[in-house]
Amino acid sequence: MKHNYFTNNFRLNGKQITSKEELLQYTKNELTEVHDFFTEWFDDNNFIMVQTSGSTGKPKNIKVKKEFMVNSALATAKYFELEDDDIHALLSLSPKYIAGKMMLVRAITSGWNIDVVEPCSNPFKTDKIYDVTALVPLQVHHSIKDLHKAKLVLVGGGKVSSPLQKKLQKLNNTKIFSTYGMTETVTHIAVKKLNHVNGITNYFEVLPNIKIQKDDRGCLVIDAPSISDEKVITNDIIKLIDDRHFCWIGRYDNIINSGGVKINPERVEEKLSNQIKKRFFIASQKDEALGQKVILVVEGKQHTKSKIDTTIFDFLDRYEKPKHIYYIDKFIETKTGKVNRKACLELV
């Protein structure tokens, strides 16, 4: 199997594509980002360059083997039973980044009919029904009334809040999965159901041929020879359920040490998720007495009507309670739509 092949059943925006020359010519003028990706996909290199999102550090370019991308695409198609050549997919993510690139690879390796639209908050502009699409949480939020137009939604690029997940329970004919992965793992290596479940679960299930374990920090280590030459050592603290399931707790590099007490900001955010309607996050600042103090950063203007009622902190543990609340008119985001916490903190 060649790493850059595609099936003759592949269709782009309704047009059947039978050769790479035809594909490059068709995308040259109107689908420039798609054209740029396929130009690199069909070159003589066995890898492509992919930029990381920059949500946990400075964005960087890394090499990803095309063979690994094909392996990941085929694994996803098999897991979700999307191997039929009559699958209709919707791409509304930028092909500049790994999530968008992988939707295109899945389409050309499995022979999907994929529609490519400009990335926007609600990409469902027609009444067409799609078998699968990939969205970020912000798109899910703005597309609630139209999500029934997709049978399967893969959500990546950020955590889905508890209030949003509760809204998803009303979608009876759409299966929605949160995905866990990163550029280094060629998008997702694990998924969890967000609807059609009894209650809200925090457990991810790994895809076939993925082995997982914890290191001495309690962080996830991924062993997946089909998509990575080396084990991927993450900074994600997890609860290991068994060899196929884990619960994501938070980022090791986000841990706050306040007065000798270690606080996981993601856990505090989860506790506050039903109390604060605006976008927010928990972070820390230096403190002379505590070493680090917990702060709350909220998106929005500091008006009397929109100010946070601090009584919502009453059920938090003593050291979890924010010592200060900061307001930012508009959160700074990465190019992939994630909140750039570091950049936001520089503003406060």
C-alpha cells in the first residue's frame, strides 16, 4: 500500500476524482488550503510537516509520516464503521492543522464523498445529512439546532463542558464522541461518548492496537507503533481504569501549588462549569505567603450585571477558592480556536 494513494470512489464537493492530477487541478483556484495539503501529500517525501496548535506551548512544526496518517485514518474508519464507499462527510476545519488534514486523509483512503466548507461557527448551511463530521466545542455550541444533520460528530480541540454535554443528550439520531489526541499521535487515539449514555461519563476508550500506561507523575504514556515510532509521553494526568480505558484529570504543567496544597485547575473548572455561563478558566499568580494563589479569568466586561457572585465559591475547598477575579473583553485564541491561556494571562 502506498502512503499517498486514494481510491477511485473519492469525491470532493460532489465531484468524483480519479487521479491526483485531477485533484490538484480542481482544488488549485478555489480550495487553496486543500490544494496545499494534497500538493504535499503527493510529493516524494514520506512525511508531511504539521504545526501544533500552541494551546500548551509555543506552536512548532513536526514531521508526521504519511504511513502513520493512513494507519490512523483506516483505524478510525474501522472503529466507527465508516468503511463504506458511500459515506458523506463534512469538513469545516482548516486543512492547515492535523484535524483538518486527517479528515481529508480519511476521505481519500476510504473513498468518502467529502464536502469542504470555510471554517465557521455553524457549518451546517444546507439540509444535507452527513454520516460524519469533526468539530471543535465552539462549533458544537453554535450548531446545537443543526447537529441532527450529522449522524456522527467527532469533537476535538478542547473539553466539552458539562452544561453543553447535557444539551447533547436531546439528540437522539446523532452520536457524538469527544476525542483524545494530539498532533504527535496523528489526532485521536481514544474516544468517549458524549450522548446516548447513562449519565455523564469521563472515561475514554482507546482505539484498537493502542497500549496505554501511567508514568511516575501519573501522566498518560501511549504506545502505538502504527502511528508513532516512539512512545508518546504526555503531560496529561489520568486515572487508569484498565488497559483500554482512562479518565482525563488535567494537565501536569497546570498544577497550582498553593500553600503546599496541589490544586488541579481543570477539576476546579469542572466544579464551576454549571455556575458560570461565560467562558472562563482557572489559573494562578505568584503570592508572597502562599507561593501561588488561585485566580479566575472570565471572558467579558466587568459590569455590575455580569460580575461573578463570589458565593458560588462556597462549595469549593479552601485552597481552591479564587483569590481574585479578572475580566478580559475577548479571550485570545490559538489558530485552531483553543483558548490561549498563557496569552490571556499576560493581559492580566
